[in-house]
Amino acid sequence: MPAPTLEELAPAGVDVIADPYPVYAALREKGHVHRVHVPGTGDVWLVLGRDEVRAALTDPRLRNDIRHSASWESDGGNAIGLNMLQTDAPRHTRLRSLVAREFTAGRIDALRPRVRRIADGLLDAFPPAGTADLVAGYALPLPLTVICELLGVPSGDQRHFHAWSTELVAPSSPAAAAAAGGEMAAYFASLIAAKADAPGADLMSALVRASAEEDGLSPEELLGMAFLLLVAGHETTVNLISGAVLNLLRHPDQLAALRADASLLDGAVEEALRYDGPVAAAAFRHAAEPLEIDGVRIPAGDSLMLSLASASRDPRYHPDPDRFDIRRPAGGHLAFGHGIHHCLGAPLARVEGRIALETLLRRMPDLVLACDPDHPERRSGAMLRGVAALPVRWSRRLDG
């Protein structure tokens, strides 16, 4: 008999998709590790406490390589190449070092003017007054354009990527996921071949050059790196931007404070990451040997889901954790993970989130929600958390 799902464990009247935090809080009161069933995956150990999640993220007995899972038979044909999230040290160390040298602070800082131009251009396309879906018109195309330009994906091809990546991170069916994976893999194979023939100044060309070096990227690793950078480089930031806007509009006192004091922008981004971050759980970990977490024995071969969302609302570390407060001291959340798999793109996500908020609030001074603030249309998935659509309304759009 499978373990209960989060829905089955939820207090009466709680919609887990809309608001999982009461479920996490109720479970934390009973312990920080619970056996739960994840549809499409199976039974896993759900780790909820901040200290426990943080320790698990650096525990060498917990591996990202799915071959350490007792239930593993094959990748189902849906994996695209071999990427850093699927590997452990020392292979992970080598892969990360090859891309990190291209993902430098200087390169990210140099992107700021371009990110601002993209943000302004997207808002220029909005009518002077009216309603729109902020996800489709702003939160999605901004990071998608940035990562595609960074990778060197031609602008005419960018429209395909979100549909493919959405299907892979939140599949509508195994067949649809397999089809999306096949289409994305075929596209990247052709793009890699094109960059090998005519390299440019983009990140994909740099990775192709790295594949020619001694101990460089294998063809499978190159394909996996392209996939990971594209998907992780925009899916999470879409959720960060839309989630930050949603929670600011749901908390008018915080929005007013931010409009009055732009120095609170960084704090607003960090609080959005902590309060309702874009990544609900880290990539599954698999026990390479028996271990114990918070007094619970984890057998070898079992899989674990480390809840970054719950950890970032652990009252042992975050006082009054269910209060959205952009003046909260920064730091301490686990929205970008921890340890060797800490999100490589965190600096870029912060830059995009800050510029997206600043530009939107400056140019739309009377922006309000045009949907039920407590029940926006949500995207479902074990790992990512975000809204599928965010209808907003305004009566005045300022020029850029």
C-alpha cells in the first residue's frame, strides 16, 4: 500500500496546490521526516526542517545519480543528455567547473543593460491601460529571451522552448514528455552542430569549444548541459518574477513600502524567494547507504525529496515565517539549494528578478490583480512552484 500523498495529509479545507505551507507546518510539528507518495514517482522520504534539509543537501551518502535508487530501471527515454543535476562528484565537479568559467560575475553584470532593455520592450508592447496576463507578457519572455541570447539560440526559435520545458518539468503525460524531450534533443543537436561549424561569442559556442579540450564535455554531457541551462535558466525565474509580483500585490503595505523606497528591492527579491520560492523541492536524492535523519532510518536505495519551500518557512530559523516582510533580514533561505549543487544561475536570477520588479513598478504605478488573489491559476509539479497565469490591470503605463 503506497504512503499517503500530501493532499491526503492536508488539514481539512487546505488546497495543497494553492497553499502547501499549512501542510508542511502540520507535518513539522510531528517530525521533520515523513514517508509520502509522489504521483508519477512513488514513495519517498519528505524532509521538511531547515537544518535537516541543509544537512541532507551536503550529505555524501545521498546521491543525485538515479542509479542509486532501488526503484531505478531506466530513465524512461525522457532524459536529455547527461547534466549536472544527474551526477555526483567527481563528475559533477568537472562539469560544473567547465560551465562556471563562462558563467562569471562579470558576464552576469554585463547583462544588466540588456535585461533592462528587454523588460522595457516587453512593457512597451502593453496597452497604455487595460488588462493582461503578466506571465505570458512579461515574466516568461524576459528570462527566456535572456537565456536564449546567452546560449546563442536564434530569436525565431525561442518560442518553442517554453512549451518543451514545461512539458518536461510538469508532464501532462509520459508520451507528451517523451515527445517534448525528443524534439528538444533534436533541436539542440542541430544547434550544437551549427556552433561547431560557425562559433560565436555565446555560451553554447564556448561549451562546444570546451568539448574539444582534454577531459572536456562528451557529446552526451554537452547535450545535457544545454538542456539544463535552458530549462533551469528560465523556468525558475519565470516563477520568481510572477511570484514576487503576486505577493507584493497581495500585501499592499509591502508594495507601498517598496514603491516609497527603492533600496528595498533586493530585500523584496530575497523575501519572495523565501516566502514562496520558485523551486519547491531540490532534485531527488537517493540513499547510497543506510542513514538516519532526525531519528528516522532511511534504507539504502530509498529516495528523498528535500523541501526547500518548507525549510524556508521553518520557525526555528525564520521568526513569524508565514508573514511576507520585505524588510526581513536577508539570507538563510534555501531557495537556491545548498552545497555543491547550489544553483549556478542564482546571481542571474537575482539580477533578472530585481530589474523585472523595478521596471514594472516604475512604469505601472497603479498595477493591481485582476484575479482572485488567493487562487491564481497554478502550475502543478513536485519540484517547481509558480503561477500559470497572473491577470493584472492598470490604468496608466508610463513611458520607459
